[in-house]
Amino acid sequence: TRDRAKIVVSRRLPEPVEARMAALFDVTFNQSDAPLDSTALLSALKGAEVLVSSITDRIDSDFIAQMPAGVKLIAQFGNGFDNINIEAAHAAGVTVTNTPSVLTEDTADMAMALMLCVPRRVTEGARVLLKDGTWPGWSPTWMLGRRLGGKALGIVGLGRIGTAVARRARAFGLSIHYCGRTRKAPQIEESLRATYWASLDKMVEHVDIISLHTPHTRDTVDILSADRMKRLKPGAFVVNISRPELVDEDALADLVASGHLSGAALDVFEHKRGVNPKLLELARADKVMLTPHMGSATLEARIEMGETVIVNIRTFLDGHTPPHRVLPEGRSQL
Ligand code: 8YV
């Protein structure tokens, strides 16, 4: 039998995942809770065969060019892989894998929470009652929000997560609209009673809520541009649980502040810039809901993501194509 493969894991993972990896491989874990910078990560990779990466690692063409030649697999702990230059990895003969599917349902649950929170004033109510202690007592006009049922939901990207959101939204009484590169099979449209729009510009004019479930690629940057958001119906609501680059955050904040949009709920932000101060101010006024990238943050999903990483690594080390290989034409931003 061959020696245990040396793998480097860029971020701390839930304890059961780390224990399982340590039992199977010769693992180097990042001992701190913060990401490693490129220099530290590259030096940790000396003598390694596999890098287990996360969204906070910038694996661009420079990084790949400097990677020790023995590293032949980048196993991303995550569904999205826009932090990795897939073309450069492929050109260097490095396989990339991700962890789709296991986080789909939990991420869709979170999308529904985001959709409900501002219109039904959930956190606002909790704060008033618990923190400010200002409840004047129940009254027929107390904390009136807006109904979700009967509204039209526009889903950008009816993939795994978009579809899981659509199923939930149907149960909440929303009608489903979607757009994306390809139209789904009639059975899928029928089961969701979903209306396809070939043009996002047209769809935005017909929906009350728009929710983004498409990856961050060169083609999707600012897919919700200022112009598109101005075309949304007055009072429309924006949900982003995908990637921050898909939305023009400044324009979104301005359109909420001006009252054209009734609000927004965002789970993702540009990490380096920090959270847009205009959005923070709107969040304090309960017009906007901000959560810190929690879409897949359940213990169950994170353990299953870890198991998926392990299956990808073992299959690769056994000389087979890993089940969740990102295809060379997998579109990435870097
Ligand atoms: C993870 C995510 O938190 O999977 C994704 O694409 O955005 C999140 O589920 C993150 O990617 C971990 O690397």
C-alpha cells in the first residue's frame, strides 16, 4: 500500500470532518480560524498532493503557477468555485472538485428565511420585544407587515438550489417565474407551475420578489444592475444568497432608500470591502436583512460537505475521476 497521502486543509472544518480526514490522510490543518494568505498556503503545500480549499482562498493563475508540482487535486469545500481559476488549473493538469447537492436544501431553507424576514418584520419584532422592551401590548395595527402568499417570485437560475427554493415558495403560495441559460423540461415547469422568461429584463418587470441562484462568472457580474433593479416593480424585494458580485450593492441600497424597492435580504457580501455602509444603515432601519454567509451553515451540511470532499479525494487518489469534478469549461470568474 502507498503512504498516506499528504493533504493540506486551508480552513478549520467541523470536528467530525477533521477527525475523519486525520484518520485517512496525512493532514496539515490551518491551526487558526482565519484564512492563510497565499504565501503561507503555498508553503504549507510543499510535499502535498491535495489542497482542500474554501471560498476564502484566492486560487488564481499566479497561485496555480506557484503551486508545488505534486499538488494534483484542489478539492473545494463548497459548491461555488469562483475563487478558483478553473482554466488555469486545467491547463496545469490540476483537477478541481466541489461539493454540490448536500447543501441544496439547507441553502433553500435560508433563502425562505430571508424572503420572510423583512416583509413579516421578524427580527424587528424580536428586537423590539427582547432588546428595547418597548412592546405597547397587542393591537390590531401592531407590527403589520406584508403577505408573502400570492406574490410572484422571480428565480434567476433554476438549478439545484433555485429549484429547491421554487418548491418551497410554491408551498408558501408564491407563483414561480424563472430565467436562465436553458429552459427546463415541460415536466419540471409543470410540477412547479413555473413560467420561463428568456429575457431577465422582461422578467424583472413582472415579479414582486427576485432571488438569485446563479453562480458568479464573468457573465453574471452585476446581473442585477442598477438599470434592471429600476425596472423591478415598485415595492419589489431582492434576495441574494448566491454571491455578492451579482448585485450592484450601491444601486440596491439607493433604490431601497428611495422607496422604489421595499427592501432586500442579503447573505453574501464582498469580504474584502466589508459590508456596504449604506446597506448597514438600512439594516438598522429594518429595511434590509443582512446575514453573514450562512446559507449552508448547518452542522449536517458541513459534515456532508466534508464527506463529499473525502470521497472526491479518495476516488482521485485511487486513479479514477472523482464524482464531483468541475469540468474544464466550468465557468469561473478569476
Ligand atoms: C460555503 C458557499 O460556506 O458552497 C458555497 O458555494 O457559498 C457556502 O456554502 C462556502 O463555499 C465554503 O467554502
